[in-house]
Amino acid sequence: MSAQATQERDLAVVIGLEVHVQLETDTKVFCGCSTDLADAEPNSHTCPTCLGLPGALPVVNEAAVESAVKLGKAIDAEIPQQTRFHRKNYYYPDLPKNFQITQYDAPLCEDGALEISVEGERREIGIERAHLEEDPGSLQHEGGDIETADHTLVNYNRAGIPLMEIVTRPDFRGPKETRAFLAKLEEVLEYLGIFDSQRDGSLRVDANISLVPGEEVREDGSIGAEALAEANRTEVKNISSHKGAEKALAYEVTRQRNAVRRGREVEQETRHWDESRGITVSMRSKEEEKDYRYFPEYDLPVLRVSGWKEEISIPELPATRRERFREEYGLGGEAASKLTSTKQVADFYEDLASDFDPDLAATWVADDLLGELNYRDMLITDVEDRLDEVRRLVELVAEEEITAKNARETVLREMLDSGADPDAVVEDHDLGKTDAGEVEAAVEEAIEENPEAVADVESGDDGAINFLVGQVMGKTGGSADPGQVNELLRERLG
């Protein structure tokens, strides 16, 4: 093996993330403009404060601060005795003040952690800080992308949306870990009720990637500060999804390894992730902290909210709930994971499990309902006003008024496709369970009409019984219970 190849192999990947998540509040973080931007005309949700007009003063949104404290409690972070805002001076073409109100040396949350699992291995990712700030507006590149557009339009509707920036420690050792972390973080945020992943631009990621000598990695996976300081760090911006993060970082790691292989130094720079082409593109040299010229924001008071951590309640978090489901309801790991994928799913399952058999409820929520919703590219929130109808369908199955097969393949699908009521679908398709006498008659007919299959069963071909079951189900229009039919056939044929 060549010296260059050995050098490339011996380099360890170091990744840290800066995750920007929009918090779900009714109004912006420093003014009273609405955050409901769906279908809003450009620049229609603005005011003198979020447009940075002279004389307009900011006022902190209490709900945004409370959301940040909830996150701090969920990641077991420290909430300092007092925290304050600063002005980050940097030219933002979509933030008209030419500075961003953010937090610098006194963030709302410090020293938290989140545990992830990748390929069966559990790791704890340190969270250095999480601070509150305002989101810039948005740019719309006309006639191309950021490099090729004819011109760019600015929409200030998003300027001032409350943003939480979550800064991890450089604890990631590969792209897969970042994807697992982002999925876990998003899951926690949604359980807390402070984040909506369906909102456009609600999660954006900047990633810092370095390559360091492998011998600098300690047994516990940590890397010394001196080795990190010596490594040239590349920042990749414009990542907007879990999958996008993994792809962008995989590309960037390969790009840097190739540079080392060719004897070139990895430059310290900021790069743009071009998702359409699957590559990163150089944007500018990497800024340093001093370039932002932080100054205290004297128009906002110091916040003293450390006591809120004990006062504010948060729901049972997904990992804890997942384990409880396994213990309390006897569920397997896969089922428990599906049933805690979102808080709405978990709540609906527990509601059903309180009245019906937990295994029946698990099958209907994890497999049937979520499977049909996924096929239609829908979420449980899209049918949250119809969950009582799904409950009624489960009740019909539990009381053996219809077969599970008909409920799943006919009633549920028609409910989702046409909006029909389950009882109406059952009546329209005459899916009520066939009475015992009709089933017995259908069994006799199937036996008389299929002597060859009967002979196969009697000669020990147990598989032939399934053919006869199918014949009976056809005669009853699928309304008979397959298990009962199987028993009747075996009893009749000895």
C-alpha cells in the first residue's frame, strides 16, 4: 500500500452540526406578525420591527422562550441563571437590519446530550448549546440556482420566525450518525409540540467536517482540542433533510479524502450543498467568530428563566415511551418503534389499547392504518379528525361483525379514498359476517364440488385445505371468518 493510501486510510472523520429549527408559535419572535405563512403573498406578513425600520423596537415572544426551555429539559441541558441577546453583525440580504438578533456567550441551553443508535451501537452526542434567534427571510433565485440565476427575489415573510440553533459537539464519526441524530432530534421536537416538520424550511443544517489523524481519536471516541484546532474545517450549508445530510456529508468526506490522496491541503471554507447535482460547491472562505462583531442587544432585557425548567412540564419522550410500550403491552421492538414514531400515533394506540386487545390495536395502528396512510403519502395528522371512525372499524372487527380481511382491504381503503363512514361501507358492500348456518352450507358445497382437493386433504396434503378455504370464502363473499372455515373443513373431513 502506498504512503498516500495509508495516510488516507488513517484519517478519522470529525463532524459537528449546527441545526436550525423553526419553533411553532403563533407570532414571530420579536414582533406580533403571524407565523402562518402557508399560501401567504410575498412580504405580506411584515411590520416595522421585522423589516428593521428606524425606531421599531423588538419584544421577546414568551412562547418562544418557553419552547426553548422545553427543549433544554428534554436534552437535560443547563439553563443559566440569566441569558441575553446579542447583535450578530453580518450582511444578510434577506434580513433587512443587516444584523441578526441572536445569543452569543449566554445561550438559553448549555451542555445537553442526545443518545442515538446506529447499527445496534448506542452513542451519546453532546449538545454544546441551544440558543434562540430570529430567522432571516428567504431568497428566490429566478431562472436558475444560486450560481446561475438571472436575478434573485427577496421575501421577508420568514424574517423574524423564532429559530432555535442547536450546536452539537464534534462527536460524529460518520454521515450515518448525523442522519440518526437528526431523526432522533426531530422526533423529540415533535413530541414536545414545538416543531412541525411539514412546515417548509422548518429544519436546516450546517455541518462542519474535518479529517484528523486516526491516532488522535481516543478510546472513548473523543478527540483532543489541539488536534481539532489544527485540522482545517469545511462548513457545508443548505442541508434540509436527514437523507440530505447523509448524502452531503458522504460526498464531502470523499472529496476531502481525494484531496489528501492527491497531496492537496483541504481548504478552510464554506461550501453550498447542491442537492440537485449531489455535490458541494465552494461559496466563500470560512468566517471566524471575530468576523461577526457581536454586540449586546440593549433593546432587549436580560432573561432570567432558569426556574422554568422545573415549572414547565414536558410529555413522555419517545425513547421512554417506546420502552414502556414494550413492557406494558408486550410489544416487539419493531412494533413499539412504529407506534411511537409520532406522539399522535402513540396517543391513538394507547387510546385503542385501553378498550381493545393491545395486540389487535397494535396491528391496526402499526400495520394497517400506518401502512395505508404511507401508501397514500399521508400522515396520521391528515386524518386526526376521523380517528373516531377508525376506532369504530376496530370495534367492528373486535366484535366479529366483519372479518379483519374485509375491514382492512375494503372498508379502511374506501374510508381513506372516499371519506365514507365505516358502517356505511359495510352496509353498501354487504360485508356483515355470514351466520353459522350459511358458512356450514358453503363448506358442504365446497366439499361436494371439489372431490380432487378433498382427496388430496384425505391423503395427507395439508396444503389443499387452503384451496377449500378459498372456495368457501368466495361463496360467502369474503364475509366468513377464515379461521372458522378452516376448523369446519378439518372437522368435516376428519
